[in-house]
Amino acid sequence: MDVALLRTFVTVHRAGSFTRAAALLGLSQPAVTSQIRTLERQLGRPLFLRQARGVTPTTIGDELAHKAAPHLDALVEIAERGLDDESSLRTLHLAGPPEFTAERALPALTELTGDDGRGFALRASFGTAEEALEGLAAGHHDLAISTVRPRGALLTATALCDEEHMLVAAPRWVERIGPGALRLKGAAALENLPVVEVHESLPFVSRYWASVFDARPAASGTVIVPDLRAVLACAVAGAGLTVLPRYLCAPALECGDIVTLHDPAVPPLRTYFLAVRTGTLAMPHIARAHEWLQRAATGWS
């Protein structure tokens, strides 16, 4: 059986789409379709069911993926080792959201990049949860930090930590709202305030409103910047209210640059997951990084 055909098959299986697989492989979609059809003819069985959105593996397709994928990953591992001389460090490829990865994961993992004989080189990529998991499934990353738990058997995920979200703003907005206004009026007290967010859809504010106020925010975004660190900077400058993770805004809260506007009995939480391709924890550098991040997360608040 042609290894190139198996590689294409596994990529389609992981991506769930001929189009996404073609992009990951650097091939045209017709080329990917042709390779899958060739493999299906060789096996005499269909491997995927075509649907309006992507493809779903048949039982035979799932069985073949579970048998072939670990071996293909091992071949990639052997090829990568062959690129380096024996004295070179192994390279760990990490993907995750920019703020959490930069503030939490990377500082923890840099402790493992030393020359103790078990260290590794580190490469990080930033992106959405979907991008990180797609890249992991395609073999571009070794570890992915995601707020979405991956489905299927080809990726394995472990809960890493919970992130508490806080409603904050510069102190002057508390004077604008008035003391006790939130307690008396609820979300209505915040309707006319400007909002700082990472996207026009107001993902953080909307999630907070739904969880705490059982409502939708009435305001629209005044400042939209695609990075929570920039959102924090705008909030400190007085641009408006926002919702941020506690770990990110804690220093600004401590020095009084921003204040909490509300203190709910049960604050909204978001869970981060640490994902790997199934079977790759047998590789020492991935296993060590995986364990180290889990250990570090116990001290994150």
C-alpha cells in the first residue's frame, strides 16, 4: 500500500474535509479526491461518506486510521530525527491562544529548554482553538492548548485549568454608573457604557452577560482589538468596560488601574484543555512538556 496514499487518507480523516486536507497537504482538492478513490479501489471498500459539510469516515475508514496513523506519525518522528545531528535538541511545537500561551504556558515550558540532557527547543504558534486542533491533527504541532475539547479518537485531551472571567473598567466608570446601581438595576445599569472586546460578536461580554445576568448585552463594541492584552490596555486607558481573565488583569487590579464592576457569587469560568495526537505521549519530550504544564497549572489561579 502506497505510504503517500495513507498520508493523504489520515490527513482527510483528521481534517474531516477534502478541502481542509488539501490545504494542509499543499495539494489541490481534485488530487486529494483522486488519491482517496485510488486507495478505496485498492481496498475494495469505501473509506468516507461524502456529506454537505466535509466527510465522515466509514467503520473501515476509522479502523484503518487507528491502525495507520500512529505508524505514519512514527515515520515523521524518524524523519525529523534524521534532520538533526545527535547533539541537537529535540523541538517541541506548541500551539494555543496568544494571551494564555504567552502569559502561562511559555514561561512554564522555558524551564525545560536548558542543557540538562533532557531539554528541547521550543516553537510556538498562536491561533484560534479550531486552528490549533487542526494543526495538531495534521502533525504541525505536538501539543495544543484549546478552549474546545476535541472529538474523535485521534486526539486526546486533558483538562488543564479553569479561567475565571471578571467584569472590569477604569475607576471613573464606577462613578459614572453610581454606587449600588448594579445591585438595583442589574445589567440595565451598564447599557450605555462603551465596550472593549476582541471581536464584533462580543464573545467575552456575551458569555458573561448570559452566565451572570441571564441576558444579552445591549451595547455594541466601541473598541475592537484581537488580543486580550490590548483589550486590557484600552480598559486601563478608560476606553470602556470589558470582561477579562483574572490572571491577565490581576496586576492592573492590584495597582488600581482598573476595578471590578461586579462580584457574582458564581463567576463565569472557561476551561482550557491540553491536547495531543493519540499515542504521541510515548515520545519523551512531548510527555515531559505535557506533564510539566499540568504540574504548573496547579499553581495558576
